[in-house]
Amino acid sequence: MAKTGGTGFGCALSFFTVIPASCGEFSPNMVYWFFMPGLVIGFLSGITYYLLYLYTGPILASSAALVLILVISGFSHLDGVLDTGDALMFRGDLEHRREILKDHFLGAGAIGWTVAIYLPTFAVLTVLNPLSGFITIVLAEMISKASFAIGLNYGKPFSQTGLFNQFRKFAAEKGVGALAINAGIPMIASIIAGTPFLAASIISLILTIPILFALSRAFSGLNGDLLGFVGEGTRLIYMLSAAISFLLIHATVAL
């Protein structure tokens, strides 16, 4: 990638997706735009889900949507789940745990956490209807990116190098305004979409904080892999919360 500078939106899209975008050197303004790659990924995956659901049913639609989410994201956050999963299963000292986080080997922890995050994500999509599934996918991606903004604002890097440290400085430079935008826009969209989506947004954003705290405590700081793990987990929490909210509402109506 040529280091010639770029817009905040272009850099955010370039970082979070495989979609070609105008970005040279990462710009501090990109921290204002994290929600937009979530919207793009969510819309492309969600519309595919919606159309396939109408013509083929929920199984193929859910499979295609989840694969698209991972592919458009360049599998970068899946890599974070794999690395973090392995490191979390290690019960030894902090230095060795961090080494496992950075190595290129995969163990049972990587496989286990991948299944634990993505299998329920797929399962939730199979029980939603086409429209609610489409909206859930879009908002879940936006909330997932909001979790990155939270981590950058309140997490401390355990290394002085790497993209997490660079983006942490961007977030500190822009202050809480960037966090307010990335969390506020999907929250407003959730209010418009309806109660189940708003409940899911509130629950997932709140639960992001103890997850970040637990990981930061386990590794004495955060890095890009850990933040990617949080983002994927936040998506799952959002989808589960939305599905449970729908079930509770339907059960209440039935009574």
C-alpha cells in the first residue's frame, strides 16, 4: 500500500475490509468512521442473507451470510479469534501467554473458541425471519466495530509497536467524540429498527466492557488480535440478544 495519505472513511474501509479504498498512510480521522465498514459488510452480507432466505431457506442463507462477513473482512478478525483462543487456554506465565498469542501455531484452544463463536452465530441466523435477520446482521456489524472504538479508548497496549498502539494514539487524539459517533449511530439505527434491536445494542455494548477488562487483565494489556476477538464476540452477543428479545416479545404476545 502506497504511503501517500488518505481519507478517514477510505482508511477505515481499507483496514476493516478487502474492498479497494483510497488510503495511503492511516489517518487519525479514520477512528470517526469505524461504523461505516460495519455498515458496508453488514449490508452486503445481510442482503445476500435476505435474498437467499426467500428462495432457498435459512440454512444456506445463514451459511452464505457468515462466510461473506468473514471474506469481506479478509479473515483478519478470525485470525484474532484463533490466536486469542490458543493463548487463553494456556495456564502459565504472562510472557509465555503473549508468545502464544503471537506465534503461528494453532491448538485446541484456537479451534474451540472458533467453534464457540461462529457456530452460535450461524445458529441464531437460522431462527430469524428474512427481514429481522437482515437488520440484525447490519446492526451487529456496526456494533462490532463500535467495540473496537471502546477498546481503543479505554484499553492499554502491552506493546509500544503494532497497529493497536498506533490506533490507540489516534483515538486518544480524537477523544470521546469518535467513540460517541461509532456507538451512537448504530444505537440511533437500533431505536428506529425497534425494541429487540435496541435491547441487543445496549446489552452487547455493556458486555463489551467486562470482556475487554478480562482480556486486558489476562494479558496485562491489549493488542490487535485481542481486539479482533472482542469484535467477533460482540457480534455474537448482539445476535443472541436480538434473537432472545424476539422470542420474549413473541412469548409475551402469545400470552
